[in-house]
Amino acid sequence: MPTVLITGCDTGLGREFAHQYAAAGWSVLATYRDLSTRLADPTMRHFALDVTDFAQFAALKSQLEGTPIDLLL
């Protein structure tokens, strides 16, 4: 199953992309500035990520170490 990492799943396009890719059978790695807004979808993996915070990028990299990503949105 292909894997997609989607940024900005709090609202808007990121949130809709997460819904659509999960429905299409992709493994979804969803990131949020605020994890309290995460989607209630147990098939997705949820991560905190503010794209302006380099420390959060390092933390996400550690969490995803060894996980192949086919698409980044």
C-alpha cells in the first residue's frame, strides 16, 4: 500500500486530501499544527508538525525513521 505524508490536516485542502487518500486505500501520515484537531480515523497515523518549526521537523523525522513515503503533500 502506498504511503502519503500530508501537512496541514487541521483544515482545508490538507484535511480533505487526508480523507480522500485514506478512502482510496493509501496509508496516510497526517500532520497538524494542533493535534487536538486530528481526524477521527484510526487508519491514519497522526503527528504534530508546524512547518515553521525546525525542531518539530527533527522530531517527525525521528518518528518516521525507516518509513517509506511515496508522496508528500
